[in-house]
Amino acid sequence: MPTVVPSSIRVLVTDDTALYRRMLSDVLSSIPGVEVAGTSFDGEDCLMQLERLRPDFVTLDINMPRRDGLSTLAEIRKRGIKTQVVMVSSPTAESAEQTLLALRSGALDMILKPAGTSIQENRRSLEEQLLNQVETVRGLLKSSLRPISTPSGTPAHSHPRNKAIGPLPAANRVGAFQCLCVGVSTGGPAALGTILPMLPLGLPVPIFIVQHMPPVFTKSMANHLASISKVPVVEATHGEIAKPGHVYIAPGGKQMKMVKKGVAFELVVNDDAALGSCKPSVDYLLNAAAEVTGSNTLALILTGMGSDGLAGCRRLGAMGAHVLAQSGETCVVYGMPRQIVDNGLANEILPLQGIASRLVELLQGIR
């Protein structure tokens, strides 16, 4: 039976600083269809309020006395409380590491505490971030989607593109690629933490990843992924020559693309404008791939809210590139991949646990 979506989304705001509790509450209350069910001043208070209020989602500050955000999240999961958790973090390396651990441990997403020079600027930043979180939670409530662990043996599903585009059969594309471009948003740290450790050394092409994430956080994520993966993983730097078998993650708040440098690729990291409010942008990367590698591009769209990557995949698809999409039942949020599937752009739809092995087959020429 379809899930009944409540008339308003109930939120519990948790922060040990009264100023941020008030600011978060005021911004959330101003969003249509949102009700601030209550506030709490630390993790212990949050757990008591959660049991009583049962909100749809809770904002959870990382650093708090008595019980911090990480241990509170762990206790929420231990008690089986059915609520989405959005972490509230400061733009520091220490907070970034803790926040990324929270995202890998079941938090839905994160927002960044604004550090602007005026109250108005800070409020605008929070409004933009919280609107995105509310829409994500609203979408989850409407579709009743939750992450599902899929066995690695689950077969991939073929999903040919529109016949008008005329894609090459997958079997003829194996081993013909010059790069792999990956786009991901909500649920990305956990998804990448599943895929990258399963990739072997010696892949014949560079891998470029755009994860929607603020500055500082992409560096911490790259460092963590490097520590658990065989393949080298780094945050991209401007002017770097991309090496086969290496993974390059677009820095938060920057755009990333590749240009030809002889027979190799040189990375360009710049301050070009956001595309569809995204910076880094998946479409920005894929548009560059269309110019540089064209039909020899392998594109992968993973879990995330919104449609970033759709325009780029449409352009690549028309050129005959090969596009993969994560299956809906294994996404935290089935937004970005769904746009690819619903528009007939996915050559293959793959469960999360089956993506790495299929990438190896395609890139290494194994049929």
C-alpha cells in the first residue's frame, strides 16, 4: 500500500548553542509544510525528545556536551527509532571527519554551519541547505524508500536507451573506454565506500568523481577512501596529470574537468559558476568528458537527490557513450539515477554491490 505522507514534516532541532537552535528553528518554521516539533540542547536531551515526539527527521549537531552527535546517532540506530538524521557540522577538518563517519553510519545527509559576515548571509545559507534536506525527506516519505542491502550476486538489469539514440551494444563497448566519470550526492560516502575498495589495482583508465559536498569535506572523504581502497584516491588538484587506475575527487566548492595533454589528461579545477546550483557539478564534468573522450566515456550515476548528471548523460548518450545507473532499491535517495533511467539513458541498471565487478569487466575488457 502507498505510504501516507503527513501534511507537515516534523523536525527536532538539536544543538548545544541557543543561537543555532533559534536560527535553525526559525528557518525551518519558515518553510511551507514544515513543523518544528521541538528543540533539544544535547544528545541525551535529543534521545528523550525523540522517544516522545517521533519526528520525521532530526538535525544533530556534531559537537555537543554529555553526548555528541556520533554517539547520539549510534544510539538512535540501536534503539530502532525511525527518523532521518541530518548532521550539522562546522567547516573544520576534525568536524568533517566526524561528519563523514556519521554519513557512513546511517545519517541521511549534512548541512554546514554558516560562517558569513552577517546574520542575513548566514540565514540565506541555512535556508538553501535546509530546503534541500526538507525536499529529500519529503521525497523519501512520498516514495517510502529506504536503503536496502543487496547481495553481491544480484544480477544487473539491462535497460536500453531510447532507440532513437542508437547506442552500441554493451558487449561491443567492453574495453573501449578512456575514462570513468562518476556522479553522486546524498548517500555518496557510503556508496563510494562500497565500490572503491572492491576495485583492483591496474585499471587502465583514470576515474573522476563528483560528490556534492562542501570544501574540506571532500579532502577528508578522499583520505578515508584512500585508506580503505587498493586504488589510489586523492582530492583533485589543478594542473595534475591524471594517471590510469587513480581516482580523482572534485574539491568541494570547485568545478572539475579534464583537458587533453598529449595522450594524457590534465585536471582543471576552477571557480566556474555552479550548474543548477551544484558546485562541483556532475554535468560540468560530463560535458568536459563529451568534449575530450566522447563515445569512449563510461559514466556512472549513483544515489542522490535532484537531476545533476542528466544533461551530461543525455549529451554523452547521443554520442554513443555507455551509461550506468544505480538501482533504485539500493539507493539512499533514488533521484539522480532515476532521472537517467526514466529518460531512457541507462545502458545498464546495477545494484550497489554489483557495480564494482561490472566496472572491472567493462574497463578491463572482460566479456
